[in-house]
Amino acid sequence: MQSMEIIKALDLKIEKLVHDYDRIKIENDVLRQELNELKNKNDELVRNNQDMLLRIDSAITLTKKGKKSDSETDFSY
């Protein structure tokens, strides 16, 4: 009888481990999906940031060109 009790106890432990493994695997899949969504969002934000920096750079360049034009005096008359 002692061996039957040991076998039952081991079976219960194995069932619990399989259940825990399945639960953790599902949780891992969910976390991987969330991570991918966050990576995609981060990539989008990086692209938006780069676009904004390019717009700022263009605005600064246009502003500098505008100031040069204002400071140049036209002596052609």
C-alpha cells in the first residue's frame, strides 16, 4: 500500500506541474504579445520623433535663410 500512496502523490505533483506549466506558458504568450505591441508603439514614437526633428531642422534652416535675406541690402537701384 505504501507504494500506491507514493505513486498517487507523485501523480498529483506531476498534474500540478503540468497545470502550472500550461498556465505559465499562456502567461508567457500574453507577455510576448504585449511586448511586441510595445515594441511597435515604440517604433512608431521613434519615427514620429525623427519626423518632428526633421521638421524642426527644416524650420530652423528656413528661418536662417529668411534672416540672411533681410540683412542683405539691395544696392541695385
